[in-house]
Amino acid sequence: MIDRDQFFIGGTWVDPVGDAGTIDVVDPSTEQVCGRIRSGSAADVDAAVAAARRAFDGDGTPGSGWAATPLDDRLALLGALADALDERADELGTLIATELGMPAMLARMIQAGMPIANVRAQIDLARQVQWETTVGNSLVVREPVGVVAAITPWNYPLHQVMCKVAPALAAGCTVVLKPSEVAPLSAWVLAEAIEAAGFPAGVFNLVGGTGPVVGEAMAVHPDVDMVSFTGSTRAGTRVAELAAATVKRVALELGGKSANIILDDADLDRCVPPGVTMGCYLNSGQTCTALTRMLVPRHLQDRVVELAAAAADGVQVGPALEPGTQLGPLVSAAQRDRVRGYINAGIDAGARLVAGGPDAPDGLDTGFFVRPTVFADVTTDMTIANEEIFGPVLVIMPYDTVDEAVAIANSTPTACRVGCSRLIPNGPWPWPDACAPAAWTSTAAASTSSLRSAATSSPASVARMACGASRSSARSSPCSCPA
Ligand code: NAD
């Protein structure tokens, strides 16, 4: 059992100011408590923000403070951070597999590997930024925003943290982080790695606790210049409302309901099974970019259903640390019950259940497990077609024309990406040729012309189009999820 009873503020480990109690971290594979953190209060946020402010501004002498630290020096420290995390990658993989429930091998690769790669990618990107640009007779200078409050979810706990912390630190901002209280433990390893890398005191600060107490104290704080929030649409809306009173910048990355459009020349045998297991079920479906709606030409639905049901039935469900497990439990009892509620709602609405269902998988009565589930004949008026389920539940929706498929893809309030599968021989993707995603695009951005152009592009131009789509969406939409 891991006990984290201090916060990292101003470069040292400190006791919480008050006694707001503790929060248990539960291993979803076993239902046993595997860790504990202290619950912070507004007073802890005050201390962390003050430390971040001092670190940003320096002591008042020119050139002091993180914002004024030369870019090369900041990036050298980020490189040291990546190295420090790399040394602990196996530990991080196991830790996140335990608190989250993702199978250990995948957790090592994705939950530990991806954030480390993100830090290194940010170093490269920061070197490409034009920090100063001359426009006519004006000089445009890009400056760090200031103190950034980062509030993150549990589904990719370290990845979501690093997607905020690494670019903020590279740009010269200082950070106060509140990780999700559901899967918080990797954030403490990150703080230790930041300490080991030798960052100046106060550049990064960590406070644990709940959203309504610590998260809201960060959102309203007058000395926070920007809130970067990733999580549910409900909590994001609240953060935006609270932050408005002090006119700070707010970045929101919210829920998803992404579509995977199968065109009628796709090789179904090769694009449907990975569309189910990797596209939809990765991390037990708890992925904001999960391709949870598979849109299929109506005349192909029967074959798609057969393949999708077989793929779902073939998934090995089990505890995260058990070798051979392909799909772990959901993160919590609440999440499991919520997902089972959606499965029951689908059945009640008349959708055709072709795999899985609301009961626990055989032999897995302990742990927050849900059977890999597939519904067919799902229509746009059903709740399961519109709301984010955040579990291993795929809905198959038939369409008659590509225009209709695009309209369905764009009909939900949120989507993190849209996938489109068709035949691309020798595509540039690490996928089998025929299941290459011909177009990845983002929030409500699917268009018939983008699908048609994907259908006629060479693999190289398709790759460029996909990159362009994700870059522009990162600027214009509330969601800038990585693939
Ligand atoms: P959540 O909204 O419950 O919590 C996210 C974070 O917000 C947590 O740290 C939580 O403590 C905090 N929080 C909760 N209420 C708050 C409040 N009133 N004020 C301030 N902070 C508050 O979300 P979750 O259950 O942790 O994560 C799942 C959600 O995150 C899903 O909807 C998923 O789609 C979304 N998500 C989106 C992206 C993206 O890039 N768009 C990435 C990952 C997850």
C-alpha cells in the first residue's frame, strides 16, 4: 500500500495546511485499497500558487525567475526530467496498471511510454516555435502566460498531466497540478522526478484532493493566469464558469463520442476487428478518442456485426497484472455501474445486443469488470448513440449514403476524432494495409469531401491531410486529444 501524505510545494515536500482527511486509491482489479493520498484544501492551493508565482517572477532582478530563464536551460531540465521518468518507466507502468486497471503490458507501453515521449516531443516543438515574429513594423513576442493551474482526469493519468506540464514548463510558465483523485499515484512519482531533475523551487507544484475543493479553489484563484482542464463536460463547464470571474484563460478538453466510418470498399475482415478491440476497447473504452460509434453501409451491417461480435467475444478480460489479459476492469465501481446502466438503456431502447451485456464476465465477480459489448441497429435517437459511455461498449449504426454517415458522425455534441476506414494498399500506417485509417479528423469536423478526398488520395497525401486536420482542430476546438 502506497501512502502519499505530503504535497510538493515550493521545491519541498510539505504537510497539508489543514486536515481535510485522506482519499483511498482502489485497485479496480481486486477492489482492495492500494494507495492513499491526503485531501488538500483551498489553503494548500494558496501556498502552491504563491510558490508558483514567486518562481515565475523571480526576485525582481532582471533575468531572474523561470519565465526569464533561457529556453535552452528550460529544455535541458525537461530532458533531465524525461531521463528521470525513463529510469522509472517499469515502476510507472505497474503503478498505473494497478490504480487504473489497464493491462500491465499496455500500461508500460502507453501509460508510461507515451508521456515520456511527450516530454521529448515538447523539447523538439519548443525549438520550432517562432518566439519572435516581425509583422510589418511590429514585433510580436510570445511570452509565457504565467501561473498555470492544471486539472487532469484519471484515464491516462500521467499522459494527461504531461500534455499540460511539459509545454507549460517549456514555454516558461510555472504550474500547480491537481491530478485526478481516482488514479493519482503517478503524479507523486512525477514530482519526485522533477525534484531529481533539478528544476528550481516552485516551478512545479503538486496538490492532491477533490475537484469541488481543490480544483475549484484553483479555478477561482486570482493569481492563477490560466486553467488547463481535461475531464468531463460537466466539470469543465463548472471550471469555465468559475474562472470567468477573474478573466483568466481557460483551455478545456472534454468528453468524446467519436465515429468510425466504414466505407463500402473497406476490407471488413481487416478493419472491423481492430476497430472494435483497439479503436473502441483500448483502456476498457475509457479513452476520450475511443471510436465508439461504428457507422457501416446498411447492406454490410450483417457481416460487420458478425465480425464485431466475434472480436468482442474473443477479448480476454481479466485483472490488469495477470499475463494474457487484454481488457482490464473499469476504474471504479461507480464507472462500472454507470456503464452497465448504459447497456441496460440500450437494451430498453430496442438496440440489438450482439455481444456482452450488463452482467459481470464469467468468473469475475470481484473487480469492476464489464463484458465487452456490441450493439447493432442503433439509431440516432438512442441514448447510447449520443452520450459518452466510457466503457467497452460499441454501437453499430447503419447508414445509406456517405452524406448520412457524415451527418451522423457530426450529430453528437462532442467527438474527439472521426476515423474512416477504406482500402489503402501499402499505407504509411503501422496497421495492416486494408484497415489504415484514411482520415483522422476532429470535433464535429467530418465532411463528405474529406472522406471522398481520403478515398482518392495517395497514402502520403492522406497522412498529410490527417496531420493538418489534427493541427487545426487543436486550435479551434475544445478538444485537442492526441490520436
Ligand atoms: P472529471 O470531470 O470527473 O474529473 C476530471 C478532473 O476534474 C479531476 O481532477 C477532478 O477532480 C476535477 N474536477 C471534478 N469536478 C471539478 C470541479 N467542480 N471543479 C474543478 N475540478 C473538478 O472527469 P474524469 O472522470 O476524471 O475523466 C473522464 C472524462 O475526461 C471523460 O469525459 C473523458 O472523455 C474526458 N477526457 C477528455 C480528454 C480530452 O482530451 N478531450 C482526455 C481524457 C479524458
